[in-house]
Amino acid sequence: MALALAQEAVAAGALKQLTADQRSFLLLPYMHSESKVIHTLAEQLYREHAPDSNY
């Protein structure tokens, strides 16, 4: 459920409205997914939207 909510928030543009720490927290469900496809997307999202220390 957390991943589905995070995906909806990302699709709605929430990453543009959040602080760096909030973006990192929002993206956590992507990293905890068991899907390789989601992990690939997570890597891209973290690279583009999270602080370097989180990537």
C-alpha cells in the first residue's frame, strides 16, 4: 500500500513541493519493493530528487 500511495504522490507532482528530506522519505517504498522494475525507477528518482547522501 505504501508503494501505491508513493506512486500516486510522485505522479501528482509531489516531489516538486517537498523538501529534500521529505522527498527521500516519500521514495522509501520504492526501495523496499521486491520488484526489479520498481528498483530501477527508484534509482532514477533518487538520483534526480534525493540528496546525494541518500543516493
